[in-house]
Amino acid sequence: MYTYNNPSEMLEEIKVKRAMMINCANAKGFTSEETIKYSQELDILINEYQKASQHFSRPNEEIKLSFNEMIMVWPKVCV
């Protein structure tokens, strides 16, 4: 779906999409259609990054941080 030249581009797109999702969730709610759309797009980006990262020379700490931050944000949906 997306085309990247290097892992840094992938991580930047993940950061941007994550920020869009969080801003939308704060403005329109965690269950709004737009927030869910951003969440699904973010899932695709993260999955693509994980597949591509198998070919990278070392794991990237930035993506681990993004996952940890996501874990902190999404439990609010269950409330």
C-alpha cells in the first residue's frame, strides 16, 4: 500500500498518522469514524514496518516507544 525508501520514512509516517489519530480522538472521541479510520491506517503502517524490520540490521527503539505510547492511549476506549 505504501512505498518507502528506508525505515526512517516508515517511522516518520507512523508518527504522523499516530498524531493524527490522537488529535482526532481528543477532538471527536475514541470511537468516531475518523479516529477508527486513522487507527486502521496506523495498524497497516505498523504491520508493514514490522515486516520490513525483519530485513533491517537492528531493531529500532523508536517503534518500541510508539507501541508503548499506543498501549497507554487505547485503554481509554474501554472506559
